[in-house]
Amino acid sequence: MTSALFHAFAPPSKAEADFVNIVRGEGSLVFDDAGRDYVDGLGSLWYCQVGHGRTEIIDAVTTQMRQIEAYNIFDPFTNEPALKVAEMITERSPHPDGRVFLGCSGSEAVDSALKIARQYHQRRGDADRQIVVRRTNGYHGTNFGGTSAQGIAPNREGWGDLVPHFLEVPHDDLEAAATVFAENGDRIAAVITEPVQGAGGVHPPVDGYLEGLRRLCDDHGALLILDEVICGFGRTGEWFGAQHYGVTPDLMTFAKAVTSGYLPLSGVIMSRGVCEAFEEPGFIFRSGYTYAGHQASCAAGIANLEIMTDEGLVDRANHVGERIREGLSALEADGLIESWRGTGAVYAAELGRDAIPVRNDILAAGVIVRPIGTCLAICPPLVITDDEVGRIIDTMAACLK
């Protein structure tokens, strides 16, 4: 029997009894309502860097909510948690002199970045600059803007007309991007890309690709948007994928790991140059979200970033990645997977066949990974132990055999 709950990215006809009911979490383990434990090999959904059940975050949120749970930051209001988390985010980003526009979800952040990019050009007198270049395999959330921006074709189908002025290029072909710029350069507002394409199959960029996009944007007066919803906050072994690849964007989206998922929080980091286009006295920025600057969510973000800093979890991503790479290399050597790809602490094991049945076997054996087409994605909490990484690899090996 189906329930009143309509699940995301799921068959609406699926019976509620066929879902796994997760009721508790501790570190890198989660537990279902039957008491079975699972290694959380995906950090829930690419976001739980500090692990589950961290009392530091829970206590920070509780303390904040005892003072006030939330109040809007529309003019004329502000609050200290929002100010502090924005400052902590910019300090860790390539834009320490930039500013942060807050929201709740990654999808909100993406749509906001697209609007900001277009209005940036409008305010500079370039009203014809509305085109946004997207890449195949790119995933940018499921609001109308992000759906239009993503390069996963099935996710764009069935909704009717989407937002106009998007052009797609092959995800690893810089020459194709150069051709699009040669033909449309004076009408391109921005390029949007993930540093590592996550939900599209964990595709790191080919060497020089992101640098090439940066040059094309600079040469033609367009903005570069890095969608850091998955890569941001330590996943690549740096605070942001931008720093990992040495490419500085004009706009950066974030969400997910900024709070490790303890409460929803997202935003757009704006470079100083972008900010200046909006800081003229008398101008009003007419966009925002009811829960932007939500004090309890911002308190969760502050506590989460303090944990990540104090425990060195950004650098620990490199250690976790080394253990994962060793395991996947062994699976490849044994002929159990075709190949693997990834960086930092986010990877995909390429099976060369439908990954869902394999995922189902691995899940039944107590490990959570995510099937994406013909691959299995792995993105565990950065606090995961070596033994728990070993359990992921050993379980995959047993099920693949």
C-alpha cells in the first residue's frame, strides 16, 4: 500500500513497506526500524561530512532555538548567526572579500546564481546576455532553472517548456565550448558546471578543462558559475572544488555539507566584482527566500564548520579517498568492476551494466551506495573509519562475485 508521502526520485506506485525506514544514525552508520545497521557509503545524499549524531551541532541548534528559532533577514532585519556563517563561508572560499546570498536548498542556490548572473549583465547594460551554457551529465537541482540547466536529459523531460536560453556542450569537450562561445559570445551570460560532476556519474574534469572554461568566460565577458553543492566543504580534499582545481569562479553555489545536513542551508558566494554590480546606493535586490538566514540552520552551519576545522576533516578527505582508491583498484584488478573514477572522497565504480540490482544486493548486505546508470557512487562521511571503508569494499566484492 502506498502512503501519504510522495517520495522523490522514486516510482509513485511503490509500496511504503518496500522502502528502508532509517530511524537512527551514529558516525558513519545508520540503523533501520528492524535494528539492522548500514555503513552510510553516500553520506545520506552526498552531504554528511561530520557523521551522524554529533551532539555539538545538536546542542548548538538547541541553544539557538531557545533564544529564537528563526526570523527573516529581509530589509530591515538581520541576525548574528547568519552574519557569522556567511563570514565563515567566505573565509574558506576563494572569495574572502565576497558576499553570501543565503537560501535553504541546493536547487534554490542554483536558481539564485542563474538569476544573479543574468541581472549582473542587465545592470551593466548587456540586456542581450541571457544564454547559460550547461554540460552533459551536469546536475543542478530540480527547480525550473536548475532543471533547465542540467545536462541529464531524462530529468528535463515531461515538464513542458523549460526556461529558455540554455545551450548544452559535451561535458569533456573544450573545443565544443569554444565553438559555442565563438558563435554566441556576446550573448552568453554564464557557464554553469560542477567541479566534479556528481549525480551525473562522478566525472572529474579532464586536465585543463575548468581552466579552459575560465579563459573562455574571461575572453568573452561571461561569468563562470561553479556548482559546489556536492564538492563544497571538504569533499575534494580542499574546502571547495574551486581550490582543488585552482580555478576561481565568479559565483559559487553551496548547500548539503555546509551543515552536514543537520538542517537545510544553502547559498551563493558572490565574488567582489559581482557584488559591486549590485552595491549602487538605492538599488534593491528583489529576490530572496522566507527561510534565508534561518537562525537555527545557521547555528548548525557554524557548529559543523567548527567541527570540520577542529578535526581537520578537509585534509582527512584525502586519507579516506586513498583507502577507497585502494579498494576500488583491487576490485578492478579482480575483474569485478570495469573501472573507477573520482577524486578526494567521492568516487564511482563503473560496472558496465545496470547498477540498480547490484545496489539492491549491497544494500541487503548492509552497505549504502548510490546507483547511477551503470556505476555505483561512493561518498561517505569524512569521519568514516578504515574498517568501515573496508566493509564497503568487501561487501561490494561479495555481491559483485
